[in-house]
Amino acid sequence: MAKNILSDEAKILRLIKWGLSAKNAKDILEKLDGEGKILIHGSIGSGKTNFLNELIRLKNNNECFEYYTNGHDCELTNDNKDRLSKSGQADFIVIDEQRNNVESLIRYLKSNNSKCVIFTFLTSSIKDIISMDKKITPYSDIIIFMDRNNIHSVRINTIHDRLLFDANNKMDIFQRDLYPYMYIRAEWLKVLTPAQKAAVQLANMNYSLEDGGLGGWYQEDGEIMAMDIPDLLQLCAIGIEQNILGYTFLYGWLNTVCKEYLPLISSELSLPEDKTKLPYDSEGLIKQYYSWIDRNDSFDKLLTYLDKGFAGLS
């Protein structure tokens, strides 16, 4: 049966009708066209399988798929059933409701790294969502929450999110109640891969600066800041070598922080309460950092490079 070939613009309009923004619609199409792992969750009757069928329609019409379900009747629509793979050589994978077999679902996701996977998961309570977040979210690129046959929310998981998840899992091996945090943190960083360590240090820097400026990153006696800056400068050197935008700026900015902020922080703390002039331009430094508006994209590009094992970091 001949099918109409939709343009990208037409596909985006169809997704917008489900409640998506144009940007999220583009993000989903990008993952559909690549090797994205798209998770759709919601309660019974929320419309998650309806949206799964819609995503299948938006895939290339010539692509066939393998279909797995958790023991209930096949819920594919008739226009999608004729694209089921009969040879086992599917172009992409569809998994519908593997709620009671999470380990099996994770194995599917791991074994199909080179294929797009569209899958649903039944979540009818906060407990289900927490369980999903702990076990399945790290293997997902996009998470779509359905409610009343409409998209309620969309979450984009980046490589930074995945690396932080893996790094935080490794923190569990330490007895945090028995040792000072700085000792635990130093030992924790030692067991991380270069990409995981970079993800932790970049995230700590960025979150602290966004949340509380230079003082938010410094915190108490500045141990984390002083511990991380040499490693961050090394990451900048790799970013510059790989021609990733932003790292020349960050390298210079970090050096300025070392020269103008760290040596004089004690001077600031000792100034009288009615101080009118700080020994450095704290506000100017943080404004410079905020001006780097595409920093998260630059972080992801560097982390992708490190995750592939190309950098000789320890």
C-alpha cells in the first residue's frame, strides 16, 4: 500500500498537535532519525501506546521494526502492522509495556545501541516513576509523559545526565557517615572514568555558579574549587585541541579566577561590614561566565569525546 511521504515540517506539525513545542518536536524527530532511545510513560489509558504508533508512522516508511510486548494483545494500528520485521533484520525496535520485566527491557536497550528504540512503560504512581527514574531513565535519550491522550511533559537526557547518573552510583560504595566529605569526594573521583569525573566537575562548577555565583562555587574554605580547577584547565586544553567552541574562553576565565579571586577571597572576608570596594570584580567575572550561553552544548561535546575513550586523562 502506497503511503504519503511527510516532510519534516509536516512531521513537526503532527507532533505539535500532541502538545509538544516546536523545539521538542525537532528533538524527537532527530532521535527518531538516529539511534535515539525514546521512552513514553503514563498510566493505563493515558495514550502512551497511541503516541508510540504515531512515532512509528513518522519513521521512514521503508523501515521495518521488531515488536515486543509484555504478554497483552498487540496494540499496533493496522497501518503499522505491515511494517513488522519478518527476517529479524529490523531497522528499529518497538517495546510496548515491559513494566514487570525491567531487566529484560534494559538488556534490549543495551543490545540495540546502534538502533532507534521506541518503548513504553506503565507508571500509575509516584513509586513507579521513582523506580523508572532509577533503573530505566539512564538508558533513555527522551522521556515523554502522557496524560489523557496528550503529552504532559518532555525530558531530554544528555550524555552529561547519563555520566552523572553512573558517577553517582559509584558513590554508593563509600561509607559516607564514617569519613569527612572532602576525603570521600577525593576517593570517589579516583574510581570514576575520565568522562564521569569531567561530568562531575563541570556540573559542580556550573550548578554552583548558576546557583550562587563565585561564592556559591567557593563554599566555606574553597577546597572543591581549588581541587577542581587544575582538572578543569586540563579539560579546557582538550576542548581547545578538539576545536570545541567555548573552551578558549573558559581556560582564560578560570585563570583569571585563580589570579583575581582565589588569592583575595580572605581579604574580602576580613573587610568591615560597610565595605564599598571589593579587591576584585566578582560581579564582572560571573557576568562573563553567564555570557557563555551555549556552555551546556560545549560540555556535551567534550564529554562525548571523553566517553569514547580518546583522551589520555587519569
